[in-house]
Amino acid sequence: MSIDNLQNEKKYNKWIIALSIIIPLAVAALFSFKLKDFGFNVEPLTFLPPIYATINGLTALILIIAVWAIKNNNRKLHENLMKLAISFSVLFLVMYVAYHMTSDSTKFGGEGVIKYVYLFILLTHIVLSVVVIPFVLITYVRAITNNIQRHKKIARITFPLWLYVAISGVVVYIMISPYYI
């Protein structure tokens, strides 16, 4: 790896750190605000959960196809799919925040063991959705700065984390969807 590649990668470190902190804090802050509490007369965006769950599912599929593409030496397809996966994750985040700023949270109505299964999946989904942010950003930066060996090394960690977050998001939606009002 050349010194230039490493220096190019380091240029992005401040952005990676900032976004890895700002995104979760912004989501947490916006999650707690309801637009109606600030005098906005907006209809709840109750149609969004199945849409953003579908986007999570598509993200998982795109990640799997992107890994297949790179294993078959189709770098351009891999690159395009990864950009699409990042775009879908951003789109998911915008819709998720919009839903929670306009709608009350839905409580899971299951009882017994299924409630604990749901809570485990939800908790791991939430924690890993925060953890994966810097991994995705670092992996992307290493790709665009042409630090391919370092990109491959971290992608082996990023891929399963991101895939779990995408799939568990769908599972959480499926488990809670009967309780939406």
C-alpha cells in the first residue's frame, strides 16, 4: 500500500468519526421529538414501516449480490451495488426518523418466550445499527482511496454486521406488524 493511499484514507477520518457520532445522536434526538408537540399539524406516516422494512430486505439482498459480484471479479457491479446499499440505508434512516417524528411508537404485544426473542433481536439490531456505521464508512473510504487490501480486511467484518442489521430490521418489522394500529 502506498503512502499516498494511506494519506488519502486519513483525510476522511474526521468525517468518519463525526458521522459515526452525529448520526446515532441525531436519530436518538429526532426519535424523541414529535412534530405535533411543536405545533405542526401532520398526519402520522403510518404507511412507512412496511416500506422501510422492504428497503432493509432489499439492502440485505444487495449486500449478498455485491459479495457474489466481487467474488466473481465484477468490481464495477460490486461498486455500484455497494453505493446502492448505502443509499438504501440512508433512505431507510430518513423514513424511519420521519415515521417516529409523526407517529407514536408501537408496543410489542407478544408474551412469554416470543417477547424475549423479539427484545433480543430488537436490542441487537439497535446496538449493531450504531456499531456498523463506522465500519461501513471505513470500508467505503478504503475502497474509494484504492486501499483494496485494507478494504477487504474490514469488509469481512462489515458485511456480516450490516447483513445482520438489514435482516434483523425485517424480522423486527414482521414480529411487531400485527400490533400496529
